[in-house]
Amino acid sequence: MKKIIFFIIIVLVAGWVLQNYTSFKAIDYAKDYWQKIDWSKLNIFSDDKATADPEKQLNIFIRDGKFVPNLSAVNAGIKITWLNEDTKAHTITGEGWGSGEIAPNKAYSKTFDVAGDYKYHCSLYPSLTGEIIVR
């Protein structure tokens, strides 16, 4: 930890020296770059996974080649979101519906309005299965 703090201090001092004693304005460049970042697209400062309202949304994670949870019961009209936290692309494929390919760190959402059992699988890895029970 001390090495990291020391490194940060060295970088800041170097930036200050460059800013004040050369024509290279390191701090100005950093400030311009920082202002151009679209923070809303990065999702760094929001924790949507932890704050999802279970009465309105269910999150299912794709991790290590599994759906977590792989069996869920929800009320009709609940938004279900599959979040691919695996290193490979996956699909969510049910009878008459599907997601297409979901890249790592991407998501797919669907709302089931009619009660029933909805079994699904990954068409790329057929042994990866899950089920939603809509009441």
C-alpha cells in the first residue's frame, strides 16, 4: 500500500513540475480529458445490482457457466434481467423467445406478463439451463 501511495505522489509531483516548468501542460490535459468522460455510461457510481427492487425486478447472473439462480418464481409483470458476468458470450433462449448473443458484461431484460413456467437455456452451451415460474 505504501508503494502505491508513493507512486501516486510521484505522479502528482511530476504533473505539477511539467505544468509549471515546461510547455507541456499535463494537468490541463488531464482536466480536459476528465471533463469529456460520459460518466453515465460507465456505471461506476451506481450499484444497480444491489438496489434492484424485488417487487419490480429480478436479476439473474451468468457466472462460471451457470445461471445464478437457475430457478426463480416471480409475479407476472416483473422485469427479469440476465447479467453476463462470465468471460464468454451466452444466449437466453426459450420457446418462442430469445436474447441473441449477450457479450461479457452486457445484459438482456424481458418481462413475462402471462403466468406459466418458462424454461430457457443458452444455445451456445445447451447444458446451461434455467427456469422462471411466473405466478
